[in-house]
Amino acid sequence: MAENRIPPEDGTGGATISRREFLARAGYLAGGVMIAGGLAACSSGQGTSPTPSGGGSVGAPKRGGNFRLGVTGGGSSDIIDGQTIVTKPDQARLVAGFETLLVYDENYKLTNDGLAEAVTQDAPDKWTILLKKGIEFQNGKTISSDDVIYSLQRILSAKEGLFGAAGLASIDPNNITKVDATTVQLNLKQADSTIGDQLGQYYNGMVPTGYSRKGQQIGTGPYKVQSFTPGQQSVHVRNPNYWRSGQPYFDQVTIIDFPDPSAQVNALLSGQLDAITDIPFAQINVATAHGGLAILESQGAGWLPLCMAIDAEPFTDVRVREAFRLMANRPQIVEQVLSGHGRVANDLYSPFDPCYATDFPQREQDIPQAMSLLKAAGKEGLTVDLHTTPGAAGMVDEAKVFAEQCKAAGVTVNVKVDQNYYGDQYLKLPFSVDFWGTRNYLPQVANGSLPTAPYNECHWPPKDSNYLSLYKQALAEVDPDKRCSIIHEMQQLEYNEGGYIIPFFNNLVDSYSSKVQGFNPSKATLNLDSFGHGYRTIWFA
Amino acid sequence: MATERSGSPSTADPAFVTAGPRSAAPGRVGRRGGILGFIVRRLLLGLLVLFLVSIVVFAATQALPGDPARAILGRTATPASLAALREQLHLNEPVVQQYFTWITGLLHGDLGTSLAAQVPVTTLLAGRLLNTAFLVLCAGLISIPLSIAIGSYAALRRDRAFDVGTSVGTLLFAALPEFVVGVTLVVLFATTVLHVLPAISLIPPGTKPWTQPKEMILPTLTLVLAVTPYVSRIMRASMIEVLESDYVEMARLKGLPERIVIRRHALPNALGPTFQVIAINLAYLAGGVIVVEYIFNYAGIGGALRDAVSTRDLPVVQALAMLIATLYVVLNLLADIATILVTPRLRTRL
């Protein structure tokens, strides 16, 4: 059971091992062009955007109190490091002490609300970081260019094995120049417009020169680490020097590991905790009936694709792939796998990307059409094996629900659950289930949809496709609108001929005591409104 | 449950006809050295058991077919990390040598380094061991006297209200898994009905469990309810048997006061079999406490074992398996000694 290890972007709840992110370092292709000319981004193409309920934010923030948070998972492999995580509680601890140059807002749009005044792309392969002035680390030292250079070099160091290395791989660690005390110039090995995007990932925190995981935990964040016992709990105390005026509000934050979600809910019900991550769906009613507790449901962008390998029988025929996509009853899968806590997807990924295509018709279950496609392909009454594993929550359930739905079309899907799935057969199977976290489109393509991608389950793209050349064009394109139209073409190809069946994107469902104010639902990678933005935008009423 | 024991004192003896101390009289084969000789024989037998257990533990964890290093690292394996882990686990050596490296370290108190936490196993487990030991101790101190009292009194009041009541009660609790008992207690006292006790038992790292009495109540109560039914039922059965025996009848016929009959003659004889059940239950507590620690998020060895299994942290799994095995052996030994001391028939036969 490795459920307590999760990839940093994963939002699928009881998620699983970080196999992908570790290997990604070796085989990562330079991200993609996403943010050009600083923070200019395409207008949001989202169908729905979360509306802050306002229920959390009444009255002026007040100081004081010990905020006690229960986080699902964790164990003796827990770490605190400003630039990487192993378990989910590590995420909760990282954001208390460390901050990034740029930050994503509640609509998953990149903003310069972080440590940087500005991050600009001066040329396709040249970026400049301008720090805000006078921000101090928790030990009183003012953050400077040297710290930024040290932080980036540490992320890129192969020896450290940190998550951010893959996404920032186009930065040349030996060619980062200090312009002055607050200005740093990045000279890239190749053109890459996704650097700004990567600098906003929560795990690319800024650390002081000389920082190491075993040394003192010093960041610029709102809380200093006071004590930490892996697998049990950590205590963080208010940073009196914090640079955002008035924040943070709590005197102390206590983060407690919970291997068992039921104990977590019980502790919240009995008032021993003020908030918990990932409340089990079955317990949501218990919490709402209790009074004094609230549910925070945020849009996540985690997805569990059913992957058809386009070069393996019977999926070499695009009509068979189309038929399988038409056999899926997506609303039913959302209902049965996520108890309704998700959104129906349309076989495309990266829903938070500004270029996410929303103009393709929503695929719905169409059994007669699926049967006629199979008949045309000469594949009536097909029998296939669907391989899955209890990795991320829902991977087995999704396979079983889909198999049931296929019966209507006379297709027999045998679900094969294999504990060693990721060890032996992964990426070699004709039909399998996998999991992915939140990424924007081009970085995701680099990870899963290119011949060079380390986790290309579907063996996409077809040999005669122009997908790869489109990808290269998109990487080189610095105009956001033009880039979006290239990405749209790429999505069209995947929508028409791709190997993924993507039934849904998950939601993040957390619970908290209503005496905590300031939580708002957001489009996020991390639970609980990105842990109350590092426990600084929430307070006790 | 008494039948699960590895052997009663009398059946264990013949195994040590040759291995036992040589000081005893030659005519009394297998019964040498009095109580001391008996303890020495049992200790040696215990060591043999532990030696066999260590082979099983080692075989089941490290010496399994396949590459444990690859199993541990899974998809995150790189040639460098595989080589480093093989080195750390001594996987490049022959299996027999690996075993001796491990067992030698164990005998020197070196339990190795946790693969997940990268700290010595002893450091990792020390605090948790104390927490579990204190929880088991609390449960034992309450449940043992309680169950002896309930069992004895029920035997004396056989078929009357108290006996019938406790029989039904103990049967009920014996049938309920700790999981159900624990969750019910949480619902009753912490979350739904009353809000008087904490639902989970957080012992902040660095503090001692006895400084948090309120946190100890529900886990202790759950364990007491799990153990008391077995022990009191055995005590009752054993007491009834003794009360019907010839020597008790003789004592009564001689006109001894009932108080003396029970305290001097019945109780000590009835305790013998009960000790065995107590030992098994205490040993069970140390291992079965995992469920209770899980329910209450109590930081003990149960949680450490669960965590170590999930992260394939072999040194921690091996250390805990050996620890629990040792506890079984020691508790069995203590139970045998206690049985002999309270049973004149056995004592004089040594």
C-alpha cells in the first residue's frame, strides 16, 4: 500500500505513488510556451469558474489561536523541504513556511502576488526575475538575488532529486546571472515560455542560500517550524516578520497526520481539529448534519483516463476507439465513482489551461452508434481486458463501472486488478487505467502524449499525424492567442482520434469548523483553498 | 484460547531431557533443577523459538524470490538508487550471510536504519514503543483484576442473576470485534451522543502518555472490553471446576469458613489456567493493539507497523515482528512460572 505518496499536482484524494514525477526528471521535454511577456495570459476559456461563497469571509480578520489541521495520509517518510514533497501532509507543511516567486489565484491564473515584483520573458530563451524589495526570511535576512539563484540551482541539481527539476529543465543552472541585488536573469538552453508557469508551482519555493533539508527550515512564509515528527505532527508558529501586513492571523498551526479518514472525521466532529482534508464522500452528510461544520468543495483538475493504446489491437482502428468513447456514460461514472463530486469531461485534459477547448460537442453515451461503428470495423461482440490497480482512489471503481456500461453494446470488458501494475506491465498494455494531476496543456503533453513522453499510455500520436510538429510550433510561439489556436488544433486531433477516454475531473472535498473564517472554494491543486493560502487568509471568528 | 499456547509446562519438559542442566538427580528424568532448572529450560526453549521466528521473519521479508530493492523502490528505481539500497540491505551477499549480518546486528541492539525515515529504527520506534507499552499496561492493570473478580464471583453465584448477566455481557463483548467496540465508544462519548471525551488520542511527540489521562480513556476502555470477556469466562469455568473438586469439598467438610476455602484452596488452583489465558491476551494486546491505535490515531507501534508495511520499510517490519515474537515468548514464560507457583501439584513435581 503506497497510498500515502502522492505527486505534487495530484488532487485525486487518496492518491498514490509519485512514480511519474520521479521518472519525469529523466525524460522530461522542455515544458511548452504558456506565459509570454510576463504574466499576460489568454482569457480564461473555462466553462465554469468557482464563485467564492462568501460564507467564509464575514467580519474583519482577528488574530490568535492554534489552527489544528488533520491531513489524510503521511507516515515516517514525511519530510519538510521548501522545494519538494513525498506525502500529502508534506504539502500542508511546505506552504506554511515557503513561498514562490509567482502564485496562482483562485481561478488558477498566474499572478505576481508572490515574492517577485515581475517575471518577464525578454526573449524566447531569456527571462528576468525582479524581486519585491525588503521581504525577509524568517531569520531576518532579506531575500536577494543570491537566494533566488541558490534556490533555482538547488531545484535543478540532479543530486537533490526535487520535483521542480523537470519543469525548469530548460534553465541552464550555470548561466543564471545576478543583475543586481533584486534582479536575476535566466538564460535558457532552449526557448521555453512555460518558465513563469513553473515558478508558480507551490513546490518551487524560495529558500535562503545554504538551505538544506537537514538544516534549519527557514523560508519567507507566514509560519516557522517549531517541531516536526514524521508520521505524527508538526507545530508551526507565527512569523512576526511576515511581509504581508497584518497576516498571518493564527499564533500557531498544528498539522497532524491521519492514516485513517474515519478517525480524522471523528476528531473534527469532537472538536479536536479545526479542519480536515479529503472528507470521505460517505461522511459528508454526517458533517453537514452535525452543525458547526462546513464543507469546502473546490474544483480540482485530477483525471483518471481509460487508456487505449492506438497501436495495439483492437484499438488500431479509430472506429473502435470512437465506439469505446461512446459506450461511456460519463454522468453515471461521476455519480458512482465520485458520488457526484466531479465534473463530466470530454476526453481532453488540462481544464484549467486558458487554451482548454470548450467548443467540441460533449460526448455522451450512444450505444447504437457505438455498435454500428464496431460493426463497420468488424469488431462486434468484442472482448477486451482492462487493466487497473488500487493506486489513486477510484481507479478500480472507474474500470468496473465502465465495464458494466459496455455490456449494453455487446462488448465484454474484463477488469484485471493487479497490485504490481506499475512495476511490470505499465505502458505496455492495450487497455488500462491511469491517474494524472493538474497540469496545463503543453507540460502535460510533454509528460504523456509525445513519443518522447515518459508516460505515454496511449502511444500517441499516430505516425502520420502532424501533432508533433504542432507541438513544436506551440512551444516556439510566444503570442498567447496564436499559441492557443495551435493548441486548439492539437486538442482537435486528440478529441477525434486520441486513445484517452477521460470521463471526469475530480473535485477536492474538505471540511472545516465554521468558526474558521476566510476559506473560499477555488480552482486549485491543493486542498482547503490551498491550505488557506498557507494559513494566512483564514482566521478564527 | 488456551489451546493456542505453544505447550504447557509438563509437555514442554521432555524436549529438554538432554539440553537441560546436568545438576539434577539422574533418577528424575526431565525434572531437573527444581523451579530454577525449569526456568532455564524454558528460557532456552524460548530462545530456540525466537531463532526459528527470526528465520521465518527474514525469509518472509528479505529473502523472498525477486529483488526486494526493486520491490521497495518500484517505479522510482534508478540504477544508482537500486545499487545503494542493495548495498544498505546487504543484498549482494549470499542469503545465509545476509541473515547472519542481520541477526548479529539485532543481537547487538542494532536494528538497522529505516528506509522510509532514514533514521535508526530504535530512534523511530522508541517513543511509539513507550506509548504502546503504556496503553497495554493500563489495559492489563484494569482488565486482569477485573476479569478475575468477575469470573470468580460469577462462579460463586452460579446461575444467579450476576452470573447470567455477566455471561451474556461477556459473550456479547467477546463476539464484538474491537473495531466495533471502539467506534461505538467514540460515537457514545465523543462525537454524537455525549461530547465528554476526545475522539482521537493525540499524544504530542515528546510528551509522555501518562500526562494525557483523558486521551487514554477510550483506547484503554476498548482494550479492556476486548480482553476482559475471555479472561473472566475462563476464570469462571476454572473456578467452577475447582469448587466442585474433592479437595474443596473436603475443606468444607472439615468446617473451614467459606472465605478461607475460597481464598486458600479454590482461588489459587483456579488461577493456574487463567494465567495462561492472561498471557495470551496480553501478548495479543501488544499485536492486536494495531486496530485500536488506528481507530484513535494513537501513535504506537501498531501505526508504525502499518506504515512500515505500506512503505516496504523492511528493517522496521523485521524489528517489530521480532519484538512482538519476543513479547509472546516472555509472557508465556511468565505465565508458566506463575502457574507453577500457584499450583502446589505442579510445584512439587519439579
